[in-house]
Amino acid sequence: VSVSGSRRYLALCGGVGGAKLAQGLAQVLAPEELTIAVNVGDDFTHLGLPICPDLDTVLYTLAGLAHAEQGWGRGDESWAVHAELGRLGGPDWFALGDRDIALHLRRRQLLDEGLSLSAVMRELAARLGVAHAIVPISDAPVRTCVVTDVGRLAFQDYFVARRAEPVVRAVEFDGAAQAELAPGVQAALADPDLAGVILCPSNPYLSIAPMLAVPGLRPALTACEVPVIAVSPIVGGQAIKGPAAKIMRELGVEPQANVIAELYRDFVDRVLVDTRDAALVAKDARCLVAPTVMRTAADRQVLAAACLSLIEQLSGCAPPGP
């Protein structure tokens, strides 16, 4: 329990579901109370530009710029460059909107000037009016590769070009063993005022596992003296978004919400599962029920409040003030 009275939280996330809860947390916690650490396993270079899908999804979501229906990309987008690229015979399998390209160009420029990815995200967030800290899990490249029935595929080749159709045999993370946790992540984990860690409802294999593959994170979570909780991305045996349930089945795992508790059994104290999975609570004492499906902004805040309330219960501390 913090002696200063300040309580801070670390959220680990990737993808659309993670970004939604991150936004909910940002709406109920002050900027100095929240660090959002984001997966970089999806990152790749396209047309010479550094593309960071999960970082940008979180950035656009917190900035209020994300496409409301699809959850990724920008809502106020145009596609002139993409259309012209295709007309000129360029690779148009990965869709980049005009405003999105501007962000990637700026990131390329800043990286070429010698800034770290963490520093670039601070600059981009400030420009888009986001005060909460959005940090990559590592400033070094960590690249997810999917071993499938048609060979070993780079993540975006598997996920976008092949629409996640190949059968998954294993998931590997190139560069992870040589990577280090980004300074912002290290600082959050070592903060004496850290009150809890929240794993957002993100794909356990494609979003959370790449982060856990960076040396130091899993041991730090295992040794954590504050509550570590997770929100299951599986609801009613299916993933709300993305191929998590499909990958689970292909890896021989039954896609049920309580599987998350088993995947993270060495460090997670409790897992929030959706109300429709309430029957699982009787099977696994680590699971608790909350409305985890976030269709509206209000849903995101409700789930964020449930996460903070659970951490308070587990730690025996008073809830954070408004």
C-alpha cells in the first residue's frame, strides 16, 4: 500500500479490445495514475514506413479519432494515396489511409533523427492531445511470426494478407530474447506507488504473449506484490474480435474464458469473465463476473471501474478518488 496516497496502475494491452479498456481506464484515472504498455509484435515496415498497429490503435482510441465501427484506423479518413498506389502497381494489400500515412511518415522522420519508439510515442500522443502515457513494451524490435500449415509467416502476412486462414501450429517472437523492457514499463513496474496491473482483453497469443516474451516482464509480474488481474477476451466460447478462439482450437485449447486464468496462472490473481460465462466461476475460483463486452463508452468506464474495484478488494486499499 502506498504511503504517499498516490495510486498508479499499469495496463498491458494490444488490439481493439485492449484499446477500449485502456480508454475506459484513461477516463477514470488521471494521466499520472496510468501507464499503458502496448504490444509491438504486430509492427512491421511497409513501403519504407514503420507501422505500429497496436500502438496506433491505442493512440487513436484515446485521442477520440478511431473508426467507431471497426475499432482500428481513423474515423475521419480518406484513401487517395492507397487508391493511387494500387493504380501504379504498388502493394495495396495493407490498407493505409491518408491521415494514417502522415503519422507513419512523421514516425519515420523522428526515428531517423535518433528518437526511441517510446520518445516518438510521447511526441505523437502530445500532438494528438493524449495526456496518458502510451509506451511500447520495448523500444527494440519484437516481431511475431506464426508457424502454420503453409509455413512460417510474418504476422501481417498471416493476419492481413492471408486473413488468418492458415492453421496455426505455434507462435514465435523474433528479437524478443534480445529486447529489453522500455524505460516507461520498467519505471511503472518499479514504482513504489504501483497499486495494480491490468491485462486488457487482448489476444493471449498475438498480443499478450509477445509482451511476456520480453525478458523481465513475466518474472516481474510473478514477483509483483500488488494485484495482477486480467480481463478475458473470450466471451461465450468466442473472441469478441480477432482470431483468438480459432488459434486456441488449432493449438488444442478449448476456447473458454477461464483458459486465460490457466495461461497466466503463474502471475494472475483474478480473471474477469463476462456475465454470460458466469457458470465458469464455479469451476475456477480465480474467475469473477463482470460485464466485459464494451459496446459503448459507458461500457468501457464500467469495466474499468470493475477492474479498479477488484484491485481494491484484493489489496484491501481504499478506491482511488475522483
